[in-house]
Amino acid sequence: MTWELNDPTRFNSFLGPFLLRVENGIARVRMTPRHEHSNLQENLHGGALLGFVDIALFAASRGFEVITAGTAVTLDLSVQFIGAGKVGEVIEAQVELLRETGRLLFLRGLVVQGEGTIASFSGTIRKPTKRT
């Protein structure tokens, strides 16, 4: 499925559109980095990669059907940069839901491009408070 924000003035639109597929318990979120996502070395900028990983956590969580749009927040996000990402070539976040509690989602994954890994990550999302 395509995951794209309708409002082009929001940050998510700067990075998207995204493609999302869930198979065998892994959410695969894809985007194609463009020139505006590059650094001065013509590689994917670390900030753009961090933004992509954060958005991938939410896209994956929606794909796992554990949250709805705009209802959760990132509590923590840890990213380890492993290699350079190239502009113009698809990157894919492969996200795994490790555990779901009443309020929290614990996720981890890898960002790959072609045959190489460019980052690993883990994050925690806080689900919305249920209104009574």
C-alpha cells in the first residue's frame, strides 16, 4: 500500500511517498531518496535517514494494525549508521514489532539499500491514551 500524507506542507510529505507491505511479521517500508535528501557528499543525509526511520516505525505500526494515523508519539529512537545511502536508489526499512503492551510498542529493524545495510535501529512508540 502507498503511505502518503495528504498535506504537502507536513514533514512526512518531504520524505514520502512511502510504500508499505507486511509479510511474515515484518513490515517493509520503502522510499526513494531524492537530491533534497542528500548531504554534501551526494549521499543520503543522516537527518533524512533518521526522519525516514521514525516515519517507518509509524507506518509499520499501522501495517501491524496496532495504531491509527496521528494517534501516537515516539518516546525513543536509536539509530546506528552502518553505511552510506545513495540518492536515487530505493531504501527499505524492515521493521519488526518486538512487543506490545497496553501503552507501548517496542520495535527494531534494519534499513537496507540493494544488498547492503545502511542502518540498524530500535524505537519505542507510546500509543494514545484512551479517552473515557
